[in-house]
Amino acid sequence: MLTLHTVADGSSVLVEGDRIAALGSADELAAAHPGARVRRWPGILTPGLLNPYGPEILEHTYHPDPREAATYGTVPIGGERAREIFRGEPARLGASARRGVQRLFGHGTVAVAGELRAKAVLDVAQRSGLVFAGRPDRLPGPVSFSPKPLVLLPALAVGGPARFAVFDVADRAELVARGAATCVATVIAGRLLFRTH
């Protein structure tokens, strides 16, 4: 099935299966592929982001289940408190990693860097479709879902993997200024894994 993702500036990506079938203007691609399902997004479409803090976010942070809000709150827990939670119930690591991956998707992340050592976490990350990349020589500051500077993956290409994110901003300068929390959609292997509306 063909899916056409279009954004406010008129650019678009045509996805077939897990690959990019075409890139171009929304009008041209819609005319050439009238049977394609169309998804319209605000903002800009990018190749997606690399988060250099894979182990820190997925192995060293506890991402509470919403049903645990009364006990753990709703924001990620790091440091010694996270280590206590995982020591007390090691089975929580995989479930926490699944929720962490969803948070990454919510920030336009399609790739992570750093070596994942816990099998449960590695399994979750691999099943999610996240790409693994080398860690930059210099990390961009504190662990964050929206590190500064943001690291964009290489440009999209016809025949390449259908892996990208859409941010509700006017341009890349606004994305840099406002950060990855402006993400409205994340696609990996042609699958829409995160959307805000």
C-alpha cells in the first residue's frame, strides 16, 4: 500500500512498504499516485533524529507506567532511584524500555547511539525498529530527549528506508530553537509509530 506523507511547505514522501518510493511536491505525487492514502501534517518533514543517549535513557532511567503515577509520578526517574527500582524488580527493565522507546518516538528519534547491554532493553530497541549508530566523540550536554544540538540523520533518498519524523515548526532553525518536543509524527520502516493527532 502506498502512503503519501505531506507537510505544510508542500513537500512530500511517498512510502511503499518499508521504503521510500518517491520524493517531491505533494501535488505531483498525489496526481501520479491517486490511490495512495494521504497523511497531512503541519510543519516540516526531516530524516529523523539520532539520540546519543541510548543506554542512559533506556537502561538507566525508569519510565513509569501511567498506572503507577501515585507511586512513581509520570516523569522519567534516573539515578539511584531508578537503580533501586530495577534491583527490586529486574523484570521492570523491559517494560520501562518499551515506554522509553515511545518517549523517544515522541521526540522524532529514529536512531540511538551508545551500547545497550541489557538483553531485555536490546530486544525492545531492536523490535521497535530503532537504528543503532556510533556515539559522537563529544556528547551534547545533559541526557535529554531533546539534546542540544539536535542530530539529524542523512537526507532521505528514493529506495532508502522509510524512516523520518515530522515537527510542527516552520523550518529547521525553529526546530533547533524549540527542540524535538515539537514532533507530531515518527515513521520507522514505513510504520507510523507516533502521532499527536
